[in-house]
Amino acid sequence: MVGTIWALIPPVIAIGLALITKEVYLSLMVGIASGALMFEHFQPVEAMNTIFEIMTGKIGSNCDILIFLVMLGILVALITKSGASRAYGKWALKAIKSKRQAMFATSLLGTVIFVDDYFNCLTVGTVMKPITDKYKITRAKLAYVIDATAAPICIIAPISSWAAAVGSSLPSGSNIDGFSLFVKAIPFNYYALLTLVFLIFLMILNADFSKMKRYEEEKGNETHDQKHEADVPVVGKGQVKDLILPILFLIASCIGFMLYTGGFFEGKDIITALSECSSGRSLVLGSFSTLIFTFLLYIPRKVVAFVDFCGSFSQGFKSMTSAIMILCLAWTLSGICGEEYLRIGQFVSGIISGNTSAAAVLPALFFLAALGLSFATGTSWGTFGILIPISVAVVGNDISALTLLVGSVLSGAVCGDHISPISDTTILASAGAGCRHIDHVATQMPYALIVAVCAVVGYLTAGALNNGFLGLAVAAGALAVAMASIVWNLKKKA
């Protein structure tokens, strides 16, 4: 079962159950249990021991991310309690006059926050929910706008935690500049680029189709789902600057600590520091510094009382418990499928390595492999770590061919993230928007798959003609045809 097609069973069970039952926690638990039982030859006691051994290790290695989520939850609670979010909403409503403008403003804010997708998803949702509620944008649509901006922006932004993850995935001794390779691969990241184009098209169109349309028709009159809102009363007299300044400070401090943990202040250049930084620790240090900054900003001016400031800690933690629980279970599932257990990556590697002679289909093959691996494990970064070294092994130091393959891996990994119920980014987009997680997955999936098909067409063209830019043009043409078809069908039904 190890390193074979059987390794796919646990994620397939978890994802299938989640989509059928719409119960994410139980589905993840069943998937984890099935994987542990398979690995331990169906010995239940050993399987339980393996589950908690993996979970302990995953929580320990990702502790920085969990602490960051809690601190960000506290910061969100503080900003909400201070009245700053309400003040910003009142200010923004003077400039934002329509549903379309509200969606564009949401996407624009997500573009500005390009440092990290976790930070992006949670911050944008918190800031924009009052405004999107005003224009009756459902939480599923808000989650889509957030998610369709966050990961695609981060994966094409050279200064981001994702760029660092890509650079660190290159095998040691390859003598390849990870940052340079990342930048050169940006034009070949078809899915990310086309997703941004498709998002702009949908916002201009101001209409939906498939599951999103059905959801909009059912939930369009609801401004929000009370079950997913943090119970944070507004007790302060915050102004717009009391929201903007903490966010700007958080962005600046996170970038600063990325440089710090990467060794910039020890003599390394900016590029090297960013590629070698600890993004998780940088986010923790940045968020902790922002809490101190917010304390100094709020308390002396009596924006909130000291007792209310302290009360935000438990409220912020409470708002993140659902996301933290799902993340811990998703990480455990990816662990049971990892190299120390069922080795799903070994199975995927074997498939690709056995098809290296078909050079014309390699970009499309790597895209589909990355999509499937990211979908099954819920992690883009883990997908980078498995497939980027394989791409180097396949084409060597041929930079032209390598940039196309790496672009297809990054593209497929983001696509798999967008359609997977166990993806951490998708989970946090749901949390940020205050949307029921499985509703976000179900409504986003048709949109993501349309772009994925166009990307596959582009990669097949790029491989056949040995030209990544022609492949991008063909992929863009395929998307244009898809968008024209959508417009035609909407007019036909009108």
C-alpha cells in the first residue's frame, strides 16, 4: 500500500465525504483513520497511536502558523471592538456605490496584501465584510473573491512567503538561483494569471453561474450567517486610522522580520534573505509586534478601555478555533500521506518519471500531477517540495525548459489548493469571509475548473511548440472563448 495507488484512498475518502456530507471535521477524521489503519495493517491500537504521533509532530512543526492565527484573531477582535472597522465601513461606503465596486475594492485590498496568503485571507475578509454585507454580496462570493486573489497574487509576487517556499524546494547542489527561477516562471504560471483575469471578468459581469448562482439565489437576501461571526461587541470610538495603521504596521513588520530571519541584517542581500527566511516565525513576530503597536495606539488615546483590550484575547482565540481545528486535521491527513507513511508523493513521482520521454506533454503532465497532489494533500508547499526536484531531475539545468515545468507545477499546486476541501488557504478564505467552508469549496470549484481546463490547453500547446509564451497566448484565447460562452448562455437564459 505504501507508495502505490492505494495511498490515494485516505484523501479521496476525506474529500468525497466532505463534498457529500458537508461535514468537514468528521470527513477529515475518517480519512485520517483509514490511512492510519492501512499503514498499520488494520491494527486499531497502533493506528490510533500513529494518528496522534503524526498530529503532534504536525502541530509542533506548524506551531508558528497556529500562534499567528490566534494573534491575528486577537487583532481582528481588537479592531472590531474599537469601532475602527465600522468607521472604515462608513467611510468606504461613501466611495463605494455598487456591488461591483465593493468586489473590486475587496480584490484590490487582497492585491496590496501580497506578503502571505494566510494574512491576506483573514485580513481582507475582516475589513471588507461590513461593506460587502451592505451590497448583499453573499459570504460564498466574498470567499471566492478573497481566495481567487490571495494565492494567485502570492504565487506571482517575488517578495512573499510563497516565493521563499519555491526557492527552498530546489534540490541542494543544483546551482540554480531559486529567486531568478521563480521570477522567470511567473509568465508560465497560467492558472494564477488566468484566475485573476477570470475574477475581473466575473466582477465586471456582476453575474454568476453554476453552484455559485444557485447559492446566490438561495442566500442572496442574507447579509451574513450568524453562526460564523465572532461575538465581538463594538465598545470603542475608533477611527479609520485605527484600522489602517495596524494593518500597515503588520505588513511592514512581517516583511521586516522576513528579512531579519533570513539574515539580511547579518550581511545577506535582500533576495537571499527572503529565500532563506522563516515565514512562519516572521508572521508570529510581525503579529506580536502589531499587538504591541495597537496597544500603544489604542490605550493612551482611550480608543478602548484596558479591560476591553484584554477581553479581546479570548474573543479573538474563539474566532479562530474552527480554522485551527480544520488545519490540524488537514495537516494530519497530509502527514499520513507523506513520505514517512503512505508516500503518495512516491507514487506520483513514479508516474511522472515513467513518462519523461513524452517531452511534448511534460508541462501538462506536471500541471495535472501538481493539481492532483495539492488536491489530495491540501498543501501547495508540499507539492512544490515533491515535484520541483523531479522537474530538475527531468530537464537538468536547461533553464528554458525548467522555467516552463516549474511554472506548471506552481500553477497546478494553486489550482489544487482552490478545489480541495482540505487546503489550508481555502480553509482560511472561508474563515476570513465568515462563510461555511464546504459552501465555499462547492461554489468555487466550477470556476477553478474552467480556468484549469484553459491552462491544460495552454500547457499542451507550450509543450508541443516548445514555447511557453505561445502556450500562454493559447490559454488566454481558450479563456476568452469560455468567457464569451458564459456571456452568451447568461443572455440566452435572461
